Amino acid sequence: MTQDHTAPNWPQLADLRGKRVLITGASTGIGAAAARAFGANGARVGVHYNASRDKAEAVAREVEAAGGKAVLIGGDVTKSAEIPRIMAEALSGLGGLDVLINNAGGLVKRVPVTDYDDGIIDGIIDLNIRQVAHFMREAARTLIAQGTGGSIVNVSSVAARIGGGPGSVLYAASKGFISTATRGWARELVKHRIRVNAVSPGVIMTPFHERYSTPEQLVAMQAGIPMDRLGQADECVGAFLYLASETLGSFVTGQILEVNGGQYMP
């Protein structure tokens, strides 16, 4: 199933105009949808990518066509030494930072517990935990130094609530870390007027599921969703806009916002 990239009629939030927004993993899927939506709200968007430069360039063009400004930033987030450089390029290109969307992450590979080895364990930790912690550090230092407050939105997953599907327990656990740490970071940074929240998508049809889930698995997942359908990347974007906006979300921090069609109701 392919995502229709026709630009939705996004709500216009005046306070997002001119905001400096860095989105990791913004070349495809939910990150790309978020980049387009922030662009439509007149934001300056750092479009981060790793291997998918062509797709990132296409997203950047869409951001600009929608009325925003785009800055392309490449780099492998699983290499810790790259992250300060990625952030420095974002700050230079955007002129500072107001919002960080920690979207980069992934399943890596479906592996049953009997086949765990250091490669899969380290790979999941590097992609879903370590790099997020490093970006949190860089963003916190930047926002505290600026003294203007800001918003950080991490990306968790419904898998954190239900333990994941076949072969994805370690991924689910890594997203559980994100949900828990988001609450702790929110408490730690609130005195600096930095709000920290997370969006927790359910089964969203992006390259993630196109790569890791079989048609049979997707049918089984859909059967557990009260709305009886799979989600689309654009359906997650309202949550990011809400949490980034001071007009709408100024009293919201430490929250995990579920976007899952009713699959999990906390």
C-alpha cells in the first residue's frame, strides 16, 4: 500500500510559522509526512536522512512548495560521533532550534529470542535508544543555552504497550525505553520551559511495514484494530503539530499520545 502524497489541508497554526524544526529520519514515512506538514505551516525544517538522499530531496522540495524552508542534513544516527555534527549542521542551516522530532528508528530485523546475538541487540539499541539519548542531550544543551524553551517530540510505538509481534520483542522494549525516558526527560527539563512528549503510532503503512511485515501479518494486525483498517503516515501528523505548538500544547508535557485506531486504549 502506498501513501498518497497529495498535500492535506493542514490546520494553520500561526505560532509554528518560522519555527526551526529538526526531524530525524525525514526522508520517508511518518518523518516525511511531518516535514511536509510543518512546511505547510511555514516552519523552517531540517530534513534529516541517512541513505535515502533522493527521497529526502523530494521531501525538501515539497516542504518549500508548501510554504516552508528546508535544510537537508545527512548522517548515520547509529554512529554516535555523527550526532553532534548533524545537530551543528541543523543549527547552522535553521538558525537555531525550537522543535526536535526524534523520529529515526526501526525494527532492524525480526528475530526470535532463541536467535538473539550481540549484532541484533546492539543494532536495536543503537538505532532506537542510543541515538535518541544523544539527540536529547544535544537538543537540551541547545535549548537551554538559547533560553527560549522549546518542544521535543520522541516517537514511541504501540509495540511498547503490547510487547511487540513475532520477532519484534527487542524493538518493542526499545520503544518502551523511549516512553519511560520521555516522562523522565519531561520532568528534568520542564524548569527550562522545554516540553518533552512522545507520539506512539500503531500500525501505520510506511516503508517500515512494507519491509518487515508480510501481508498475512498485516491482515492479523488489522483484525485487532477497532477502526478495522491500517493507518497512514499523514494521520500521525496532527499529533506532532499539536505537541510542537505552544498555542495548543503549552500545558502538555511528559505525555505519550497514542495514534492507533483504537488498537490500544490506555
